[in-house]
Amino acid sequence: MKKSARAAALSALERCRKSGAWSGAAIDGAIRENGLDSRDASLAARLVLGVLQNDRYLDYYIELYSRRDLEPKLRDILRLGCFQLLFLDKIPTHAAVSETVGLCREQGLDRAAGLCNAVLRRVAENQKALPPIPGEGTAEYLSIRWSHPRWLVDELLREHDYAFTEAFLRENNQPAPLTIQVNRLKVSPEDYVRALQRAGIAYRDFPELPGCLELEGGRVSELPGFEDGLFYVQDRAARIAAEAALILPGMHVLDACAAPGGKSFAAAIAAKGQGDFTACDIHEKKLRLIREGAERLGIGCIQTEARDARRFEPAWEGAFDAVLSDVPCSGLGVIRKRPEIRRKRAEELEELPEIQAAMLENLSRYVKPGGVLLYSTCTVLHRENRDQVRRFLSAHPDFVPEDFAFGALRSEDGCYGFWPQIDGTDGFFAAKLRRKT
């Protein structure tokens, strides 16, 4: 039975809360299960992402006007209503209130409908002049205002100044663009751009990265040439990292933590489809995604293998011209795409630096003399990025940092940290290390 966008959004939020589902998967499932048309699907997605991006901020005012404990479902419903009132100008106030109260009743919470109505009306009455969050200039203020965990705010403030930290947190709450890479094995960037123009799709290109195009969202499967493999989705920072390795035709390349395959695809395309590319992941399910992606793109030079990047493979020692090591990380650089990441607890991430160091140590053994080791993450913390590279280089004098440049971007000591508020990309880190001959 077809349900409303708000009911679908609530279903997705409950899935994220109860089972830790990724927001994208939860949204897609709720849209499909509730039979939403494109307009309602768009609203449901906006509601889910908006609530996840602003949960602490919304809770501050919900608690200010309710002053009582709230069961999880009722809190989700109130968050949906408050988000509409405070962030979606195109939804009339009366509609946001009445539809949310109606959702409360639909969900069997009739006894809470009066409370829901009262809280939302108080928020609506004060939406142009909300009581300020106390403590401006403090970590707690940033944590509430931009809905990030306090532990993360504290860590960012230890590494950066207040203005820089707030700019990063603010940017994480903005919609992320959709970035695609043209499959230059099948179509020229110029011809693909013409296809976008014919379809009336606006884009931004980057001269230093031919075929890298930024769009204002949209469904990937509905873009021109998806079924024909004319493009794949990859953030600009990840494309730059893959290009920094300078993959040439005929090279032997290992992508050690390859899923979902973007760097393998970028490397193979840079090599004009000529070479030997091995894409690894520890999970067979993820390897299947890489194979399916390579088949859609028509890339035949990529083979997949299930491997643990921490385990030494003697046959691979000194065998690769380039080793790409996009290691498991906290993912804190992609919060604007996956807002649920901000719900991670600090203790969940404590073992990551040890795992990353073990992978870097092992993978370095596979690099030929004169070859490249590319270390990358989609996070922004020094302990997972520059600190790892420093420790590795201090223990491995046979590797040296090698700088790279793309347009105005210039690495320093072989390293570059991407920031969404500065570079317009994901938060990302890349380090290029060359093994001495």
C-alpha cells in the first residue's frame, strides 16, 4: 500500500536507528516498499538526510519545549516535524504540523499526539527567533549546533582552530554533489558532456581532470549512458589520488582494498585498459560488485581476489609497479554523504590506526624498486593520515615521499588532505610514496 513520504522517512530513520543501516540503503528500501513516486521519494530522502544531519540541533529544541523523556519513535517523529519547520521553507507551517501529528496517530501513538502538536507549535511560534544555543565559542556549542559527536569536535579542535573546525562541521550538513568519471575507454569527455547537455543536465567540469564531472544530484541509473557503462561514480578526491600514482599502460597494479572499485577503474582507464590489475577485498560480496562494475564499464584487465591486506603473500613480493592502499578508516570525511557516521562512538575507532599500520607495512613489501605506494583514507584525523605516513617513513628509509599536483592543488611532503569546505570534495587523504631503486 502506498504511504506518505513522511511515513517512508520514518521507516528509514527507524531502520538506521535499530539496525545501524546505511542511510542510502534505508532510504532506497523505504521508497521501494512504500511505492513512492519521484516527488515523494525526493521529499523522503531529504527528510531522512536532514534529520540525520541535524539530530542534536533538533533535539535541543524538542527537549526545550517538551521537557520530558520521549520514546525513540516519538522522538523520530518530532525530529521530522521540527526539520520541516526549521529547514524546509517550501512546506507551509500548518502542513508540517498537521502532517506530523497525523503521522503520530498513524503510528499508534494517539496518546502522544497532543504533546507532538504542542511541541511543534512552540517551535513554529519561535522559528524566526529560536532561543540561542548557549556557549557559543565552545566545543559543546559546535557539537549541538552542527550535530556532531562531542568527541569528534574535541579532536578536531586539538588539530585545527575553531573557525576551521566550524566550517568543516557546517559543510558536512550541506547536500553533497554527485561526482562522476567519464569512461574514456568508451566515450570522450566532450561527447559525454554533449549527452548531458541534450538531457538538460547541468554540470561542472575540471580541466585538470578530464572527464571528471560534478552534478547537482539525481538518480545515477537515470543519467545518460549508465547501462552502456559510459561513466562511474567517484569523488574527485579519490580520482586525484588514483591519478597521482601515474599509472601507465602495461603496468602491474595492485588495488589492495578495492571495493567498490573506483580506484581500480580509474587506474585501468588511465592505462588505456592495458596492463594487469588485481583488485582485492576481504569480502567476496564486495568483489562481486567490482566485477559487475568492471563488466558494465567494459574493463577486461581487472581480476579480483579475496585477500586480507595484513597477510603476506610471498608470490607478490616486489611484484607491482604500483600498490593502491585505500585502507579501512573511520570514514569521517564522508559524513555529508553518510550522516549516520557521526553516530560512531570514539571507542569503535580505537583499533583502526593499528590495522592501518599493519596494512601499510605489509603492502609496502609488494612494491617494486622504483614503484609507487599510494596510501589513502576517507577520513580527516591526523592519527589515521599524516601520523601513519610519518611512522612508516621513519621505519622505511627505502621509501621517499613524492609530491603531486593537479590544477591549484599541491601536495606537501607527498601528502595532501582534502577538505569539503576548501576543496569541495569528500574529506580525504592521499600520500604518494616512491620506493627507491
